[in-house]
Amino acid sequence: EFVIGGIKSPWGSPHDLGTINPGQRVELSIVGSIDSAAAGQTLSVTASVASSSADADPANNSATITRVVGEMADISINKMANSNIYQPGDLVMYSISYQNIGTSDSNNAFIEDVIPKELTNVTASINGGPPQIWNSPYSLGTLKPQDGGYIRILGTLSADAVGVISNTASIRASTHD
């Protein structure tokens, strides 16, 4: 469809704009949808004008715009702890879930979660796998649309831990989110 003067109409090409007087400006907006399969591809659109009247500068009668169709990755992360109150010596478990809820790949994704110094003997289980040493940042590689997983981080609260202990996990990727 196209919009001219605030009125939407079905698009047909060519479109007759009628007489355009000297100095008059006519703005035409063409509106459409791009299939999500076009993500990452280059799209070029050319608009041209023509008239039965003589044209002093026919070199400016067309214009082309070229754009890369945006990738639509949308990565998310959620983190929970097994309790809100701990005592020194308690086992602390952080559960992290992540997912690409977008329609395009999320490239070079990674989770960053720097564990507080008050936790000792920290291990992580990735997607139900065996415990391993937690290293942050943790590379996820490419997350396809709807791909996701979970991480369980376990540690023991040190004997000298006091006050509020804060811990944040974040997810990032090289693909625009």
C-alpha cells in the first residue's frame, strides 16, 4: 500500500501523481512487509519519476536506497537463587536459563556471570551435564531461533560471609539484539 496526503491506498505502479506545479512537493510513502527469511540480505528499492513536460535535469529523476535487512535475534536470560537467606556454610545454587526468542541466529553469544568471592568450591552444570569449573564468560556459540538452555551454578557460602551478596548474569552476542 502507499500513503499520500494521509490516505492509504493499494499500490499500483506506475502511479499517476497528476500535475506537480513548480516548487510543489509531493511526498509518497510506500509501506510493506519484509519476510523474516530475508534477514541479513541486501534489499534495494528504486523510485523513478517521469513527465510529459521537458525536464531541465533528468539525472535526478530516480533514487535508490540499499539496506541490509536487520537480523531479528532476541536473546534473553533469567536467573534465580535457591533461597533469599543464607548462613555461612550453606550451599548456594543459581539457576540460569537463556533463549534466543528471535527469528534469526544470535552469533557469538556468551553469558557473563562473575561469581561473588564469598562463594567457594564453585562448579557449574551446563544443560544437565556433569559438574565442571565455572569460567566466565561462558561461550554459547551460535544460538539458532528458539535455542536455549540452562546452567546451574553451585557454591558454598564462606564462613566469613556477611551482609548482602549480589550476583548478576548477563547474555550478549555479536548479533544486534
